[in-house]
Amino acid sequence: LAKTTQPISMDSYEGQEVNITCSHNNIATNDYITWYQQFPSQGPRFIIQGYKTKVTNEVASLFIPADRKSSTLSLPRVSLSDTAVYYCLVLYNFNKFYFGSGTKLNVKP
Amino acid sequence: ETGVTQTPRHLVMGMTNKKSLKCEQHLGHNAMYWYKQSAKKPLELMFVYSLEERVENNSVPSRFSPECPNSSHLFLHLHTLQPEDSALYLCASSREHAGNTIYFGEGSWLTVV
């Protein structure tokens, strides 16, 4: 079972770049790394997914080193509305998604 | 709008009641899930259905009974629940291949009194 480890919480200020790192030492060859965002009282929302190197979309970038034992979610120029819990997910099995504790990001004015 | 719809959004029930949560996905996915999220706890995977067959049952008490009549619908039947079962219950769906993504509904807030 590929377990993930993330910081419990992070603080940032508006306009800053935020990097959240996730460790997944037991990641398997076929596993993908996916990040989700969850606001209070809502279901988690897909942010970005990657397998190796770097992936970028309109909201975030995902950096994955060659050994794939960690990954870093990068949020450029965060705003107050980015305050949420961010989950790193490593696909254990093609239909078994297990979530860790997540990182609570608090963006301050 | 994620393509996964849950009803009701809020439910209050007594410990002797029988109620059901409903989930419907409009994404053509083959796998559906129930998760439980209690206050200050990680998401807990409860059940997984793949092509209408249950493939995962993570030691969930029998007072929670899932039903998947077809690949688009998933129910969670609730019977004689306890106050500690009060939580946000999230339904999700995904395709079945490597690198697929899981899509969540907005959740059903359950309060057991």
C-alpha cells in the first residue's frame, strides 16, 4: 500500500507561490500521483495528475523527481480563495483510492 | 458540477430510522465509491463497486448497506445508526484504467440524533 506523507498545515500570504511536498516512498511502477483540493463541506476536487517530470495546467504545476518517491504541488500567486485542504493521492490499485490526512493551507491577506 | 450528484445534501435521522443516500454519475464511469469524512479525520474509503460488483468493503459495520443497481447509480442504505456515524458521506466515480481520476459529489451531511 503506497502511503503518502504530507505536512499537516502551511501558512502563506496572498500573491506568494506555495509548494506542498508529498512523500510516497513505496510508489509502484504503474501508480500515478494526483492532487485534490477540498473546501469545507464540499467534495474533493481534482487539481492535477502526473506520472513523472513536470506537469502544468491552468491552476497548478506538479513536479516529480526521477525516483518518484516524492512530488511537489506548486500553486502560483495564491489568493484567499485557495485556503483549503490539499490531498496527495497515489493510486494503489486502479480502483482503490486511499487518501492521507492532507495539508491544510491557510492563505492570509 | 462534477457529474456526480448526491441526494439528499443534508439528512437528520434518529437511531431507529431507516434512510438511504443516493448517488448518480453522468460520466459513463464503471467504478463508484462511498467515502466517509468525519470531523478532523481523513477520508475513509467504505465501499468500491466496479461494474456493479462490490470489490472493496473496508470493515464497515453492517448498519451501512450499499447497493449498486447499475453502473450509474449507487445507494447507501442506513439502519439503526449511532451518533458517531454523523459525518459527510461522499460518493465518487472513476473509469477503470491506469491513471484514471476519481470525481466526487458534493456529499451528504448526515446527523444521527
